[in-house]
Amino acid sequence: MKSNKGKGLMGLLLVLICIGIFGYFGYDTMDDIKLGLDLNGGVSITYQTVKENPTAEEMSDTIYKLQQRVENYSTEAEVYQEGGNRINIDIPGESDANAVLEELGKPGSLVFMDEAGEVILTGDQVASAQPGINDKNGMQEYVVSLRFTEEGAATFAEATAKNVGKIIYIIYDNEIKSFPRVQTEITDGACVITGMESYEEAENLAATIRIGSLSLELQELRSNVVGAKLGQEAISTSLRAGAIGFGIVVIFMIAVYLIPGLASSLALCLYVGLVLILLSAFEVTLTLPGIAGIILSIGMAVDANVIIFTRIKEEIGVGKTVRSAIKTGFAKALSAIVDGNITTLIAAVVLFWRGSGSVKGFASTLAIGILLSMFTALFVTRGTLYALYELGFQDPKFYGIRKEKKAVDFLGKKKLFFAVSCVMIVVGWIFMGVNASGGNGAFNYSIEFKGGTSTNVTFNENMSLEDISSKVVPIVEEISQDAEVQTQKVEGTNEVIFKTKTLSVEQRKALEEALEESFQVDTELITAESISGAVSKEMKEDAFVAVIIATICMLVYIWFRFKDIRFAASAVAALLHDVLVVLTFYAVAKWSVGSTFIACMLTIVGYSINATIVIFDRIRENMKVKTNKETLADVVNASITQTFTRSINTSLTTFIMVFVLFIMGVTSIREFALPLMVGIVCGTYSSVCVTGALWYVMTTWKKKEKQDKA
């Protein structure tokens, strides 16, 4: 077939121009991407309760509500208890504590009063307050929409029934903030306040009501500048590692898949540029969990291309022309790519909707990455591949030929695979029990989960955060045995706060002596107190509920797409398997369970479900052309064998990126990368060795049951 070199050259030039433009703007917008506390630091505000001895329930409720408030600044904001009556708020990416305080407002008392001066509603009975704009007869009307709690709705209904035509005063810290007039009785638990002259006024009133609806009245105690948990060196090292890992992946793809590999590499370059632009455009706060989401989405982008190229090789192997093989390869790969990406996208949407903190950061970067990976694989790679074909790369040797291989008897080893999995899971439970019996918990919980010690040190000079990070932190890390020491510098003073795992009396004394010896610090000015975990009980519950809902949604989608509940059940069982096996490594190796733990586990779940979908898609396809001579076991073995190369290559490319990050990264980066590597290996193992076997067992068991009944 004749090639159209002019058309091919124009197509390739268009792709290269797009890569250049989006790559330039992506690089240019890197400085505009918001970085989280772990990457860039921020501000920290400490409040103290006006009530001298608040209850644990009051503190927990106030912390959770504050968490919801401060996420307006960043999804990665952290709120946690310090001591018995203090609440600390860390907001990444901010540098002006005064501006934050002014906008956030002072969390004081809020009440609703009638004209007689009687309190009819308190702030804690307000569930939400949002500014808005209504279109009234072609004119813009600025409003605040309120929604009350169940208790508040009943109280407000009674109050409005008695005060129709009268004014209700909204009073914050003994100052009247608004005085709307009741138009009618309100019984549905929601109302709208009108009369604002600007959107800014509506926004300020809504913020005042939100912050005033806390269970406890708070007063500002101090504001600090927070140092990055990882430091600039860690960021630059991670960027270099990412670039090296990406380069290795590109070389691997070209070496293994030749011309298609080159096409996918160009598409991946465009993908990286687009990701950077969208992270900046949507003002996503990037943290380590967010990077986990990007790593997963890059893995899925590579995976989509590998699925396509494997199909193209197969089509050439059965005698089709290259052009026909490209067309058919994309068509046959479409269902696996769409199902795998949509399944993971469902999880990302649910996690963003129901999760909080690092879970939202992970979900947002993952969702952006998934959408872009589908776009680049299905459109950019296809266009580039056709352009290269038209330029003259039409010989099958440029694309590779894959002949039909004899199926490996994976099912014949299913009992061995099941036994290995069971042993690993049981070992995990044993170690969890042993660890818990020692009084330290089932896992090695970090400060974010378990809480720790906040040590305030007053130095003789005003040290910069860079000096603190390079000179002081290594000493604190060595004594505390904590690789994730957090630093805060109190604005306008020489005081620095170090947050570590809980220190024993001996460790506190050793730290005081070391600081006195190295920096001539007055030990009388060193104080220490306990702090709660930044990952609160409610945040853990939010994450757990989000994962449960996401799992159910994925199960329903797989059931709907594959028309067989056994596909969905075995996929979810494989997810549970992967989580339990990785937990075994956390328990046995005593890896730190910190803020990145949830993101690591979610990455593993997303990676595993995508790999499983690819195998299930091939089983579904082969079942349609199954002959009478073929058994169900033959179909499953053939399907796993046909997708085996894809499973290995995709896992290898993703593993390479994380492995380079592990080799080059600092300690905290390694603690993040190591579980991911285990998860990648485990996800590959479960997809190849467990899921297909589970589906086969469920299917044959049902048929055997019917035969026994007959």
C-alpha cells in the first residue's frame, strides 16, 4: 500500500508542535502549582478553647467541623488537637498567617435572637452556610443559603412560625452581623438570607456563620510558619527521580514495542505537559498522596498503550496488514481500556466526594490523570501511529509480530496460589496480634495517626527554616527515631516547634542535652506536650466509608458491564486480598503508617482493579467464540496467557518509576515508595494468579451445584 508521506509528516509535526506548546506551558506553570505542607510548608494557627475543660466529644466535633471549613483553602489542610484544650490548623501553600486569620475569622459564639432578645437558635445547629447569586427579574441578588441540623430545623420551624413579619438577629461575638425579616414559616430545614449588596458581603456573612457554628468557642493563641516536612532537597531529588524514571519507561517502550512504543512515548510527553497545566488550572494542592495519584494514572496511561500494542501484534500475527492491525487493535482494546479507566474513575469521584484531607488530594490528581490518559492513548497515540505509518514505517517488523502461544495451565496451580495468599494473610494477622500484645498497636503508627510530642525550643538566634532543616532536624530525627519530623517557626520569635512521634522521658532528656550541646539552647526554655493525630477518628471514618462506597460502585459497574456478578465478586475479593497482603508487610516490616498510608492503599486498589479488568475483558471476549471442544478452564488459561505479557510490561514500567523514586529519595520518600512497589507486585500476582481462578471456581461451583441438585 502506498504511503502518504505529506499527510504523515503534517500529522507528526502537529503532534510535535502540541508537545512543544503544552510542554512549555506545563513547565511554565510548574511554579503556579500549589504544594502541600509536606512539599512546601505553609502556615499554622493554634486556637485555645474559651471553655477551660472541654469534653473529648466537644473537641472531636469542633476539630471535624474546622476540618471542613479550612478545606476551602486546601484539601490538604490538617486540623488536630494539641494538649487538652488547643486545636492546631496547618494550611499548606499559605505564607501570610494574618491574611488567613482575617479571612477565616475568629471562631467565636454565634446565636440567632428574636426581637425580644431571646436566643432561638445556636451556631452548632447550623449545618452549612454558602454564598450565592439569584436572578430576580433580570437583576442579580446576593444571598446566603443556610441549612440546619435535624435539631436546628425543628427549632427554626417553631421560631419562624412565631416570628412571621418580624426580624431575627444573627449575632456573632455580641455583634449583630445580619437582621433578616421572616417572610413565612420555614419547615424544610433551609432558608435564604437576602439583602446583601455584593457577593463579597454574602461570602463574609456565610464564613462568619460557618466558623461560628462550632461546638466550642475558640480564641487565637499563636500563628506559625510551617516548614516543609520533606524539604527542598527532597523535592528536587524526587523531580530528578521522576524524570529519570520517565526516561527509562520511554526507552523501554521503544525497545519493546518499536514504532508503537515511539508513538506512545510522544503521547506520554504530551500527557505530562497537560497534567501540569490542569493541576495549576484547577488549583489542586499537590502532596505526596497526590503524587501517588499521578504515578497510578501514568501507569494506567502506559497500560492503555500496552493493551493496544499487544492487540496490534496479535492481529499482525494472524496475517493482517499493518494498517488493518492498527485499526482492529484499537477497536479490540477499547472495551478493556474504557472499563478499566471508568472503574478507577468511579473510585476517584467517590473518594473526592466522601473523603477528606489527603484522600481528596489523591482523588483529584487521579481523576485528572485518568481522563488525560484515556485521551492521549485513544487519540494522540492513534494519530501519531498513523502519521508514522504514512511516513513509511509500514513493514510489520516495525510493529512486532505475536503468534498464538500455547496456554499456560494457571488454573492447574490455583490451589498453590490460594495457599500462598492465605499463608501471607494469616502471617499478617499473627504479626498484628504480636505487635498489639506488646502495647504499641498492631502497626507502627506515625504522628498523623497516633499523635506524638510537640517540643518547643527557643534558640539564641533567629534561625531560618532552611538552617533548621539542615542542622537541627537530623539531630531530632536521630534521637526520636522518626523520619518524618515536622517543624514550625513561630512568627516574630526565635521559637521553633518540632513535632515527632511520642517521646519517652529518656528521649526528651537526650534531646534537651543534644540541643544544649550543639546550639547552647537554654533547657529551661524547652517545653514539650502531647498532640493528637492529624488523621482524626472522623477522617479515618470518612476514608473507610468512601472506600466502601467506591467498592460497591465498582462492583455494580463491573456487574453491569460483564453481566455476571461473579466477575464483580472475584474482582472485589482480589482487592481485599491485595490490601491484606500489603498490610502484612506493614505489620512484619513495621513500616510507618502515616499520612501517605491511605493514599498508598488506594493506589494499590486502583492499580489492582485495572489489571483485573483487562483479564476479565479477555475472558469475556473468548467466551463469545468458545468452541464445544474447549473447556471453561481452557478459556481462562488462554485469556490469562494472552494478557500475561501486558500484565508484566505494565507492572514493570510502573515499578521502574517508583523504584527510581525509592533509590534516589530521602527517607520519608522511601517509606512512601516501598509499599507502592510491594503493592504493584502484589496487584500483578493477584490479577494473574488469583482473580481468574476465583471466577473459575465460582462458575464451576455453581454448575456443579446445579448438577448435584439434578
